[in-house]
Amino acid sequence: SPEVGGVDVLAALTGSRIRADVVAAVFGARWRPWKPLELERVIHRPHSPIYRELQRLAKAGLLRMTLHEGKRRYEPDPDGPIGRELRQYRRGPSAETP
């Protein structure tokens, strides 16, 4: 995550370094479903805290959990309130923004 004045901005915003790592990976360049074990390999963190953060982010409406062949997958929830806000930023500022 970017640092400003020596402070990791995403970790400061999310309140957790592991949560910041999960958010950064899941909301990367291409939104797609993620298996918890994939995230473990990508962000080099233990499975248990990753799974806990995925559950918290899903409960908060940032991610949605789906089942694929009986396995949990987590992805950004574009229909949730936070997802709608984030989509606006992914497209760039609106024409109404000064």
C-alpha cells in the first residue's frame, strides 16, 4: 500500500495490516472471485487470519461470498453500498466534481 509520511494509508484506513493486504489483493486491477488459499499464497499471510478478515469484509458488505463446487469464493460486492461507491472511483471522478 502507498505510504504517506511513513504511514501505510490502507492499513490506517482499514485498521489492520492483514485486512489492508486482503483488500488490496481482492480489489486489484481485475475483480474476480478469490479462494482463501489463493490469497494466502499471494499476500504471504496465514490462512486463519485471512479467512477471518474475508468473513468480516463480507459481513460489512465490501465483499460477497459465493459457493463454487462447495468451495467458498470471495469477491468485491459491486451491488453493496461500498461496492457502488468504489465503482465510481474506478471509473474516475464524475463530471459534476469540481
